[in-house]
Amino acid sequence: SCSRAKDVTMPAKLPVNFFSTRSPVIDLFRGQLDYADQLRQDSEIVLYFFYAPWCGQSIAAREEIEHVASRLSDQVLFVAINCWWNQGKCRKQKHFFYFPVIHLYHQSFGPIEYKGPMSAVYIEKFVRRVMTPLLYISSRSKLLDFLSNYEPGVVGFFEFNASPQPPGYLTFFTSALHSLKKDYLGTIRFGVVTDKRVAEEISLVHSGSVYLHRHANTSLIYPEDIMNFTAENICKWALENREMLIRWLRPHGGKSLLLNNELKKGPALLIFIPYNPLAEMHPLLDEITKVALEYHKCNKSQAAEPDLQHIGDSDSPAFDSSITDIHLKFSETFPISKYPCCNTVVLPQWHSISRTHNVCELCVNQTLGVKPNKVHVPHCNFLEIEAALDSFYLQEHTFFQVISNTIECSNFFSFYSPFSYYTACCRTVNRHFLSFIGSEKTIFQTPKVAFSSHGKKGNTQFSIPHIEDRNCFIPDLNISSTNITGLSCKTNKTLNLYLLDSNLFWIYAERLGASRSTHPKEFAAIVDLEEEVHYVLDQNQSLVGPTLEDFIKNFSVLYSPLKRHLVNDPSIHFHEEHVVTEVTTNTFHETVFLSAKNVLLLYYAQWCGFCASLNHIFIQLARLLPPDSFTVARIDVTRNDLPWEFMTDRLPTILFFPHQRKEQSVKFPEDFSVNLPNLLKFILLHSSLSSSEPCNQGPVKECLHKESVLQQGHISHLEREIQKLRSEISALHQAHDQLEAQLSEARREEQRLQQQKHTLEKQHKILQFHSEQLKATYDQKNQELLEMAEKLQELADASENLLKENALLRILVTSREGKLQSKDEIKEPLQSDQTLSEDNDISLSTATTALEEKRIDNIDTIDTEHSSGNRTE
């Protein structure tokens, strides 16, 4: 049996450096997590950058990390670890769901994960917060600056006198790191005070006390008698009781419910400002913070923070310089203002010509037997306020005064709870101070005009109004009628304030209606999901405090003068030659409602594939219908906002608006297929109904005549269109015949080319056979020439040897001749000469004979080879 084939996989390539070798970042591109832990032991602050080499976000963040490392490499150790290579320890021990991941370690504490924007300034800001989680507060002015910040502040008092580190200091230090670990935005600022005199300014007496500052609510001191003094408890206590006047929103770019969850909490004011976290001064942010503080300052005497008034000067945002001495006296003699559940009412004047009113502050109080929790702030109960109003109306005669310069207070018990009672304090003010903004300025000029008093009926002259804006009726405070102090507690349309960095999230502002060419990038919008509306601050106005206040006030009134903003598609350009009209938010009413034509409107979206398949049907329909009576249009619902009554949750949706009853639009039935005949029947059916409606108002004959004329016009128009279609069909038939002729000619040409192709293929085969034969002959001749060359080389070598032997024989002959001459001179015996001569002759003849024989042999050999070669040829 054959075995199953195994999967063949190619091993992964070895990783390479992700960071440059000259970078201050140590790049462990093989995922050496154990080596990274060894490096961490020698450094106080360490940043781990876990990356994947293929990840686009990791590649984009690489430059940002290098920029931060170039600025902080002398204080922080930057280590990059490849956590994707399968052979590395990081991949085996860590299991990340996304890349890149940034972890910070402060000595043995960590990891502290950074989840903010991958921008150098934000990363550096977070690293610096980890480096110095506690801010040292050395003076009263620095304490005021610390507490005046929009971020919640936690202050710890520790005396460094007896030991190097007082008890509880390390716990407080660790709690600051815990807050950064739980909230990467770092919205809580931790400070430490070592001077006892500075600590006494915020009621910290004992060393080890912790203070949580809040602007609009009562500041708190950590309850050591209830909760253990641990880092986790301090952090939890600060996070649960912090005051969030403004919250930063920083979407990470992926799918999340961040915006959805925040907008579901209620109407939201989204403010886009260019923000640099490393800048020392943020004047625009400070101005927005002042607006938020005033908006949430529901109780002025408490919100004024008496502890801060004698710390700094009047320039501080925590101290309202507009409050005069009269206001301070008023706060002292108006003790009920310290309770958060209060409302303001106005008593009727004692006479119709009176120029005075009694303004009463009505609050819900509790007996001393029930103590409020030190950690949690009590919330207002609507039922208690309603019961307090009922009790107050029953005892209103107690406060009828002609002219009173003092504040009178009275307590009366609750109907529902024996532990609660209601407090009412009233004073007399001149009537000309009782004014509203806009059209409400003259409501108290005549006694006939009055408000409803929670459903109570009676004489309108003495009806008691319910006033929401209490500051308009207290002239001694010298507060302009345009401020928003405490407005969040006086209206049901309370706004949540959010900040976004326009340098990073301007795309959200553009989606809300901001212009792309806006500079600087400042934008504000109010989004109300429950009402499905949003409002945009006029971009021609500068984003400053008074502008924001007016924007908030206009939204908070009962009948808001703000105009709902509808998102329009800026990419649409209109062309007259288009048979289908493209409708946008700005042209919806003009094209659909103000037009005297019947309008057929298609709701579509760019991502809707079925919507795109209907385009040719609507183009044909627009060509069939008379343009003077019908308009075929479409609108992209994903790029345009529509009035709520014309919204749809299904795509595509087709609506027909009759020209005489535009408000009675008709929807194309969903169970019918969308084709040209069905659309024509649908349009003719509903357009005939609209046209027959006037028959009930005039003579029947005249109406019928008009109807017949109209129908005849429709029939003639359709006949003309049918004639056009018939002419087009005949033209198509002619074109079809011509095309058939061209196709038959092309087929014949194709057959001829096929025959030529076969002939060429045969010739090609013959030529290829001859080529192979010639190649074989060429190879054979080449081999013979090589053999002949070898034989010629051998003959040349033999000739050279013969020449050498000939030269040798000449030398021998010359030497013998010399010897013979010498012998003749010395007259040797003749016998010896004869003997020698004979010997020489014999040897010479022998050598000559041998040489001649060798030459003859060589010549015979050559002749033999030539003869054999000739025979071969």
C-alpha cells in the first residue's frame, strides 16, 4: 500500500534587524526575552516594544519610538523585541492579539501597558509620567496650580524628618503607578506635600493623609478607618470618586464601542482642538476647562472651594473674581446652598403694581440622624424635589413680605420620610432683575402673564412659576445673564463634555460636518443619539469660552434655536445631461417637496450591490417618463442625512412622491420585483390617483376631459418612446446583419490561414530534417579534420627529430674532419690512417644507411595514410 504524502513546508527565513544599528533602541530581533529581562535588572525605567516585522502598525510606530528614544535614551532603556519569530522565546511565552505592544517597567513594578496613540509626543508624555508618577509640591502657589488643573488631583502629605522614607510613602508612590496601569490616559495626577503648613491648606494634618480634590463636589480625604492603606485601595478609591468634568476620547483606530458607549450616556459636546501633550501651556484647554467648571458648578458656595480662596490669588480658575463681598455674605447667610438637591422658585408679587418679588431657594435636607457616606456623594431624588415643591406651595403664605432686606429660612418635614425635611430660604428682589434672555424679557411686566405651577390650577395672577435659571433672579451676585453657572443641574438636557485631538482624529470632525480647509483645526459639535440629531458650532466663530457658553445655552433651552446639521456629500457634482438626478441633503427639499413634478426617489448606498444593479432600470425609466412631469432621483443614505420621517432601514428603498400630495409618499412594495414594467405600473397607479383628486371640486365633465387629455398625453408620449425603441431595434438588426457578414468573411479568412499554417508546418518539418542531416555531416567532417590534425602534428614532431639528428651528424662529420687534418700534420702512420678512414667510412655509411631507411619508412607511412584517406573520400 502506498503511504500518504507528507506536507512539505519551507522553514521561515531568519529574522533581521528591525531597527538600525545606529538606533538608541536595542533590537532583539530573534525574540530573546530572557536577555531583555536581564537588561531590565540594571535599569530603573525600561520600555519594551513588542513588534512583528510584517505588521504595518509596527513599521509606522518604529520611527516614533526612535524619536522618543533619541530624547530619553539617557534616562530610559528602550528594548525592541521581535515577538513573531517562531523560534524566539517571546513568541513561545507571550500571546499578543495585536501589534505593536508597549510595556513599561518602573524598577520591579510592571508591566504598565501603553494603549494610547502611536505618536511620539503621546508616548513620551506617558513615559515621563511613569518616570515621575508623583509631582513634588513645595509651595502654596504650586499647590494651587496642581489643584486648578482640569485633571483630578490626589495629594499625599508625608513628613521626611525621622527616617529616609516615612511610613506609607512607598504605598502612595505605588498607587500612582497603579493608576497609570489601570488608566493609560493618566487622568489622575498624584502629588506629594512635605511641608506641614502647605498641607494644612487642604486640611491634611497627619503624615500619611491622602486628599482627593474635586471642583464641583466636596473634596474627600482617604478614609483609613474604613479602608486599609494599600496601593490598590488608594487607586480604587481615587478612580471611583474622581470628578470627570471633561474626558479625553482617543479611539485606537480599530473596531471598538468607545464612541458608542459614551454617546449612549446622553447628549455629548465633542470639542476638537490641536493638542500637544508636551507643551507647557495650553491656553485653549484652560479656557474650555473654565467653561466646564462653570457648567458643572451646581452649588456656587461649595464650588468656590473656600480652602482654595485663601491659597492663591484671584487669577486662579479655582477662585471666581466676579464674586463680590455681597456674594460672600450671601453665601454665609444662605446655608442651604451646601446641599446639592436644590431648586429655585418665585413667589407672586403682593400687588399688581408691585415692583418686587420673593425668590426662594428650595432644598432637600436630612436630619442629623442620617450621616452621608464619606466616599460616595448623595444624588438628587426627583420624587423628593417634587414632594418639597408640594409642601412649599402649601406654606407659601409664610414668606409674603412687602420689602425685606434679609433672608428668611423655614424648615418643614417631608410627607414620605421621617428622617428628611425641606428647607426654604427667601429674599425680596426688584422685579426689573427678573428677566430672561431673548423673548422672555417681559414675562413679568404684567400680572396676567404667569407660569404653570406643576399642574396646579388657580388664579393666574397668583400662580407660582418654576424658574430653572436661578442666577437670573439674584441680582446681588452681579452675574451676567449669559453665564452657564450650574446649568448642568438645571436642565434635563445635560451635556457630557469630551475632548479629541484634532491632529489625530480630524476625520471624525469632518464626518460631523467640519470643513477640511479649516485652520486651525478647531471644531465643536453636539451629538444627541436619543433625538437622532447633532448640531455644529459655526466654524466662522473662534472656539473660545463665550462662544462655547452660548452654544451650550442654546442647546439647553426648552425650544432650542440651534439648527439641526445634516451631513451632505461634498463629492457630488451636478450635470444637466444626467437623466437621473442625484439628491443631497441640501437639495432634498427643493428636489422632492418644492418641485411641481412627480418624484420617484431611490435610496441606495455605495456598498449595496443590488442597488447598483438597478441603475440601468432607473435610466430606462427616466428616459421613458416625460421630464416635464416626472423626476427620477436617487440619494446615497450613507453620505447624506435625511429628515427622520424619511429615514429607512432597508436598501434599496423606492419612494414615490405625487406632485400634489408630497407629504403622502408611497413606498414601492417589497414583495414585487424591481423591474421596468412594475415600476411603470406603480408610478401610473399613484400618479393617476393624485390627478383624479381635483374631480371632487369641479364639474365632472371638465375633470374627465382634463383626465383624458392627461392620459392621452401619456399615451402619445409612450407611443413616441415605443417608436424610438422600434427604430433602435431596426438599427440593431441592420448592425446584426453587418456583423454576421463580417463574421462569415472572418471564418473564410481563418480557414485560408489554417491551410497556410499546415503547409508551413510541413515545410518546416522538411527543413528541420535537412538541418539534422547537415549537422550530422558537419560533425563527421569535423571529427576527420581533428584526426588529420593529430597525424600532421605527429609528422611535424618526426621532422623536428630528423632535423636534430641531421645537425648531430654534421657536428660529428666536422669533428672527424678536424681530427683527420691534425693527424696529417703530425704525420701519423699511413696504416693507422687507412684503418681509421675505413672505420669512419663504415660508421658513416652505417648512419647514412639508417637515416635513409627511416626517411623511406616515414614517406611510405604518409603515402599509405593519403591513399587510405583518398579511398575514404
